[in-house]
Amino acid sequence: MKLALSLARKGLGKTSPNPMVGAVIVKRGKIIGKGYHHRFGGPHAEIEAIKDCKGSIDGATLYVTLEPCCHTGKKTPPCLDALLKYDLKRVVIGTLDPNPQVSGRSIQKLQEKGVQTQVGVLEEECWKLNETYFKFIQTGMPLVTLKFAQTLDGRIATLTGDSKWISSERSLEWAHKLRSEHDAVMVGVGTVLKDDPQLTVRLNRGRNPVRVVADSRLRTPLGAKILKEQNLAQTIIATTRRADLEKIAAFKALGVDVLVLPEDREGEVNLKELLKRLGQRNISSVLVEGGATTITSFIRQGLADRLVVIIAPKILGKGLEAVDDLGIREISRSLKLSFDKVYRKGEDLIIEAKV
């Protein structure tokens, strides 16, 4: 199962909105086949493992990180049908698939054929591998990760707004890899006006995510970098009814997708509604890169699932903070986090935490 997990991770950033899955086939104590889900629309892990086999798989044991699918997807037939063609002795599954179309049905059909089944081997690791898929399939909403770089004393910029570069070159390269692993990357219009970012993957290899800007009054300049090269990276501008209709038409003429959404209590883009609309477009993960207003809004509204914080070994003293006032006046009411990983990139410390 550890090998199957290792294989599954090779699909990171390529299988969405499908899960990452790895499979290993063992017969008489020897591995005779292995495979993983390479990309969305491609053969699933079980099929790849069967194709990799040398000789018959009758009497073999299949180890797979996720319950095999028993429904016809948008791109591929059910894996279970292929498995039932063979005389497998046993199927060992990391975790159940919470998809209502699966959720134990495949296990039942395998047992009906007389195949021994075992569920829950390295279950926590298998669940963690696909936390994005599990949230998406159960709620229709993407998993939201907030990412920012700060100094040791919690500043993302000086009092004058200078922020280039707080983190190291190694961290910047890694941040681009992180972008490639998400379906979408999002900023607020303040970041567009201040930094004019491209939000593409340039310092690392990988696909470009969909670029999303929350811009309630459509202040994004028509010459902004984020509006260019729509053939390489799609851009979605989320705005409200306060937006100028002529400017909406100008954005659409550039190939930009404009979503007119309800306002929240502050008159800004309703972020929950935006996430729902992104989910409807099969965007299962969103990396929020700021700025402080956008990050604070996600935290205040309880819409963040994870935080990735790059901490540089620098001290600024007074400066701009990543998170603004949350209205918390007592320690007992603070937002609770669970540290998931702590590691280094170059000279920086990186903390991954769950909300």
C-alpha cells in the first residue's frame, strides 16, 4: 500500500477533479504489476496496473489506495467491470470512496463474486492524499488553501508596501510548483493594482492554473498581465452588479470570463458564492495568494481549509500584516490550527496547517 501511495502521488496536479490513485498487483509474494492514474480522462490506476502485468492475474491480490469506481465517469468506464473479468483472490483498499455513486458498492460486488476484501490499510494516509477530491465530491466546493510569505515578526510588506522579495529564491520556485498543483489561483484586485502579477507557472514545470480575481467594482486595468495569454491560462474576474457594463464587455472581448455575483455584507464579492461557481466548473482546489484583505475575508468567513505560510528569517518591525483584524479579543476565541508539516526551502521555514 505504501508503494501504491507513492505511485498515486505522481498524479498530483494532473488528475483533478478526479482523485489520485495508485495500484499494485501481487501474486505468490511478488509484484507483477503496478500503475497509477496519470491524468484526468486517462485510464485509472487499476487498469494501468493490469496492463503492466506479466502473465495472468488470476489468484492475485490487488492493493489500491481508493475503492475502485463502479460507475461510468465522464471519460472512462467503471474499473470494477474490468476487475470482475478476472479471478482475483483478494482486493485490499486504502479507503472508501465517499462518492454517493460508489461508497461501498464496489466492495459489495467484489464480495458477491467471492473476492476477499479488506478496507482501511494506511487509511489516514490514503484519505489525506485525496482530501481535495473528498471535499469536492461531498460538497461541490473546492478545497481552499491560503498561501503567503512573511517575516519572522509576521509582516508581508514594509509600511511603504515593499514586499519584493520577502522569501528566498528556493521558496519562490517552490511556490510556482504549488500553483501547478492547484486548479485555480486567486487574488484580490488590490494585489493586481499593486503588483500586476501574471499568476502563471514560470519558475517550475507544470500546468497553469485558472487565474481568479475578486474585483467587486471591476477596477482591474484592461492592460493587466493577468488578462493576457488567455490561450495559456484562463482568467475569471468575479465582480458585482456595481461593475461597469462597458468594461465587462471589454473584458469578454479579451476572452476573459466575467462572473457577476451577489455582494456580501461589506459590498464585496460573495466569496462563498464564488467558490460554488468555481466548483460547478470542476475546479476542486483554489490557492489564495492574497493580499491581506482577501486572506482575512476567507478566514473571517470560515472558508479556508488550509494555510501554507512561508516564514523568512527577517524582521521588519512595523509593517503590513497578512491577516487583518478578525474581531478576536480573547485567546480562547482564536482560530485553531493543526500543524501538518514543517520543513525548509532554502533559508525559509514553511508551515502547512489545517484550519
